[in-house]
Amino acid sequence: MSGEQRVVVVTGASRGIGKAVVQAYAREGALITLVATREQSLHQVCAEFGLSQERVLCVAADVSQVADCQNAVQQTLARWGRVDVLVNNAGIYHAAPFLQHSPQDFQRLLDVNLFGVMHFMQACLPSMQSRRSGAIINIASTAGKWGSRNQSAYNTSKHAVVGLTRCVALEASAHQVTVNAICPGFVQTDMVDELKNQAAQAAGASVDEFVKAMLARVPLGRLMQPAEIAAMAVYLGSADARGITGQSLHIDGGMVL
């Protein structure tokens, strides 16, 4: 698949990693469906990157609602006839000690972080499998690979995404569709800013103390940048990565080491 031929769906496209993924695929010449809760914010992204209406489709959707996810994919198929790449990026964060987590906290994070991924995969896979071509990239987290204090609901949701990625990769491989996850560490986004504040409060530390402790866990000693995650998302959606499936790739500055 050349860049000009790829049709890409990106969820959580209005900010952070998702916004960087849109920019990276736009540079490749892709046709892109941008998905986020607010359509106006998506138009702002398109204006910022100078994307013409012929190359983009902006769809407001709540990824926790299966009908919204199906509608976004159906609009993409109606517009361009196929989906070559799905980047499941939409996600939310919540930090609190486990005993202060409510069932609703767990449910909300699972609804968005896990079921949003599931809904979009189920919407895209039938056409990908019938064409025997496609790539799905799920943005998970290093939180899906280990335990963390004060974010049990978030980690649970990301562990689930890693597990789901492996299972669907096995089933989709018979149809030549690849399914992989990217597990970022600390990335300089507004979600990490939320993490700093919430996690510092949950740990009873100042934000500066929490940030110092956070960076001490990263051998490279810095936050990752959204463009670094986006570059991997572009690679995994390319023909060069057609032999990679079922993997959960760390971009974390060596943190999981």
C-alpha cells in the first residue's frame, strides 16, 4: 500500500498522540477519517495542518457507543470504499487509590479504553478481512504491561487492550490483517499533564516531586514526544510491517527495562 492509497481511521484525533498520528499520515498522503467527541475540534486540527476537505472526513463519536463507532466506519466506507488502517487511540485516564475507585470508575475507563477499541475493530475487520488487507494499531500503554500504584482501573483497561490485541491478531492473521499495539510510556500530552496532577494528589506528593520520581524511572531521562508514537503507527500501517502482528511495542525511553 502506498501512502496515496491508504485510507486511515484515527480515533481520539483532536489532541495528543491522535493529533500527531493524523499529521504523520497526512504527510504520507493518506485519506483520513478523524474521530473525536467534538467535531469542531477536528475541524480545527484540519485547519491547523492545512488538510483539504477532499482528503479528510471529520466524525463526532463517543467511542463507548457501538452505534457511533459503526457510523464512523460506515461513513468512511461510503466515502472511500475501504479502510486500510485503523488507529485506535481514544482514551481517558483516572488516578486514585484502589479503595477509592468506584465501580463506575472502572466501568467508564473500560467503556472508553477497551470497548471503544473493540467497537472500532469489529466495525473495520469485516471489510478488511474480505479484502485480505488491513492493519489495526491499538494505542495501549506501558500501564498494560505492569502494575502501578493508584491507577488500577486505568491499568486494567490497558492490560485488556494488550490481551485483546493478541487474540484478534491470531484470528485476523488468516485473512492477512495485522493487529498490533503500541505501548507508550510517559508522552508529553495533555493526558500526561492530567496524570501528573491526579497521580501526585493520589500519592500525597507535590507535582514537582511526582515528575522527578516519574523521570527517574525512564533511563533516557525524558518524556517521549507524540511524533515518536505517530511514526510507529505509520510504520505498522505500512506494507513494510506486513510481517508484524500480535505485538505490543514499547516506546518508553527504556522504562519497562
